[in-house]
Amino acid sequence: DYSTVQAVQATMILSTILCCVAFLIFILQLFRLKQGERFVLTSIIQLLSCLCVMVAASIYTDRREDLHKNNAQLYSLIMDGRYGYSFILAWVAFAFTFISGLMYLILRKRK
């Protein structure tokens, strides 16, 4: 299904956009927030980015065999249990965006 590939691509692109927006909002909040306040908006956007990465990686995990049936070389690797480096990078990105989202939630502005 090409729609599966498009769903994975769209959610990963949305995740990247949300990460960039979260970073820009974080920079703005550094100058706008009062001392002692939390970076809640930045945290929410970062956690939404984390959710997008998780959705994309989950869709790919579920549909990997269907995506590669026409390519015999990739299909044989998948049947052996190999996914590739980009699959691992997606799950690492999920972990890091989740951790950074939690850090933004805990973080307070100092002087």
C-alpha cells in the first residue's frame, strides 16, 4: 500500500515540523516567561512530536512485510528479522523526543 508509506512519511515530517516549532517557542519563552514559570507549551508541542514519531514507527513496524514484498532482497532481510538503521533511528528519536518533552515540562525559568 502506497498509503501506508505516505502515512509514515507524513507523520515523520509533521514530527520534524513540530520539533522545530517547539524549539522556536522555547526560544521565545526564554524571553517572555516570568521567573519560576514552566515551559508547558513547549512541552506539549514536543510531546505531540513524540506521538507522531511513535505513530510512524508503529505503522512501519506493523506493515513492513507488505511494504517490501515486491523487493525480494529487502523482503528476505525483513523475514530474517532485520529492519535497517532508519527503523532504529526512528525509535531512538521517539525516546529522545519523549525525554525532552518531559524535561521541558519539569524545567523552570531561572534568572
